[in-house]
Amino acid sequence: DVSSNNLCGTIPTTGPFEHIPLS
């Protein structure tokens, strides 16, 4: 969860996490 949240916080519109607003 932490790694995913970090990715979403940095690149929310870049990658498979763009549909996951963990930020």
C-alpha cells in the first residue's frame, strides 16, 4: 500500500495507479 500510495502521489496520471487515487 505504501509503495502504491507513493507512486500515486508522484505520478497520479502516469502508470497503472492513475485510476487509484491513493494520494
